[in-house]
Amino acid sequence: MAFTIKQSDTSPSLQATLQDADGNAININGASIRFHMKAVGGAIVIDQPMTIVNAAGGIVKYDWQSGDTDTAGTYYAEFEVTYTDLSVETFPNNTNETILIIPQLN
């Protein structure tokens, strides 16, 4: 399911639950998370840290910054976890999340 936001909006935040292949939440206690977003067929447009909302439940969020949603279009997103042992895992690991930025009417 795609996350949809209107062009130039910074709310609502993007929230995700990081899960393994069986649908179990990943414990990200002590980890750091980065949000990557790129235009379909384009370059990375966002590479920023995320906030951990619930470490044991694998819940993270990204608060949109001014300029993040200025360009309407379809984007792919992923969440890169760096664990305390410095190993890296990207979610989702079998596809990409889709972000739709809908054009404003004006």
C-alpha cells in the first residue's frame, strides 16, 4: 500500500513497522535508522535519519522537512537499519515502499 501526501505538505509523518519475512516486528533497540527516498527512475532525494517510536515493536517515523515533498510524483522508499554490531539491514527487503506526492491544485 502506498503512502500518499499532498505536494509541499509536511504532515502526516511517515510511520513504518519493520518486520521480518514472517511478519514479526524487528527489535531495533540501540539501532540507528535512515530513510531513503528516490524518484522512480531518478536519484536519491532524501537520505535522513528516522525517529524510533517503539524499538521492541520495530516502529519508526520520518517527519517531513520543508522541501521534501515539493515535487509531485511517484517515489520509492526504504528504511536502512544499522544495528549495534554495525551490521546493516534494509526494510522492506523484498520490495520498496511507494510514496505518492499528489500535485496541489494551485
